[in-house]
Amino acid sequence: MGDAPASGAARVYFRPSFPFYFPQMQCRDKCGACCTAPSITSPIPGMPDGKPAGVRCVQLGEDERCRIFGRPERPAVCGGLQPSSEMCGSSRQQAMLWLDQLERATAP
Ligand code: SF4
Ligand code: SF4
């Protein structure tokens, strides 16, 4: 988009007066909802058949952080899941609810 002219007689140029920058949402401390609510079909160390929905991942520490973050054995799907206002909501309860609904909606 940027400076592309708009269609029509009047040429209106899109020049934002401020950067359209939306900072990446940060993962909430002590949440762990997305390591509990969804199912994961790929193997996880300690869960060779993956993880059922609603079950806490064995790699989720008591501090609600991933014990294998950054390691190659961490499932790729985990790295692909980024915090977002839609998923994370404003509380762990909201995130659990949203992820549970997503799980049901995408169940085979
Ligand atoms: S649901 Fe969002 S806030 Fe909670 S652990 Fe996952 S990414 Fe972090
Ligand atoms: S492997 Fe780590 S990031 Fe993936 S579900 Fe388990 S605790 Fe969460």
C-alpha cells in the first residue's frame, strides 16, 4: 500500500502521519494457557504421542514457562503460536476459553 494512489479522479496519497506500528503482544507471565488447552499431535519430550487437549504439557514448568524453549525438541507448532490479543485475552481464563473453543471448532 504505502504511497500508491487511490483510484478515481482525485489522487489521494496515503501518507500516514504516524507509523502504523502495532507492537508485538507479550506473553503474559504465569499463564501457560496455550500449553494446556490445545492438543498437540507431534511428540514432546515426556509425551511421545503428543498432548491431549486440556492436559498440561509436561514441559511446562511450575513457573508456567516452557522448559525446552529454544531447543530443537520443542514442537514446531509451539514456536508458531504467537501471543495475540484474540488468543490471550486479558486473563488466563479468557485464553483457556478461547483456545478450548478453537480446539472444538477444529477437531476432526
Ligand atoms: S495464552 Fe497467551 S499469554 Fe497465555 S501463555 Fe499463551 S501466549 Fe502467553
Ligand atoms: S513444549 Fe513448551 S511451548 Fe510447547 S506446549 Fe509444552 S511447555 Fe508449551
